[in-house]
Amino acid sequence: MPAYVTLFNFTEQGIRNIKDSPSRAKAAADAAKSAGGRIIGIWWLLGQYDGIVITEMPDDETVTRFMATTGMQGNIRTTTMRAYSEEEMARIVGGLS
């Protein structure tokens, strides 16, 4: 299943309600499961970003819908990137001439 890395920052609303962050993470894990994917892990960070989420989702459309739904709640802004496993990268570069 495709993997995705999402960096997030709290919005003003999100930081005001930071105490709810662990319960929001649990709700996100449940939503990911309902969408046919899973959250591998969520970590809160120090520095430029407030957190990172690693997910597996069936496809790009599903992860886009999942992140849009998450963003609509108003607590975080996200940047999501497709991540390739070692096996996937070997297939990709194996086709190079």
C-alpha cells in the first residue's frame, strides 16, 4: 500500500486546543482505518513543524480526501508527500537506461 509523509503545523485554533491533540490523533487513526488505510505513527516535533504523520492509504485520491477532511476541522495545516519504500525505489530505478 502506498505510504505518505505528512508534516503539520497547528493553526491558531489547534494550538488553543492543543490539550485535545492526543484524542484528535486517535480519531484520525480511526478515520484512516475507515478509509481503508492506517496511520503508522504520529510524532509531535520541535522546530519548523509541529508534527509528522506517516500513513498508508490505498491511493493518492484516498489520502487527499483524508487530509482535506482533516484540514476542514481547522486544527492543522498539512503538507503531504508520497514516500517510496526501498522495494518500490528498486523497481523505479530498475527501469532506467
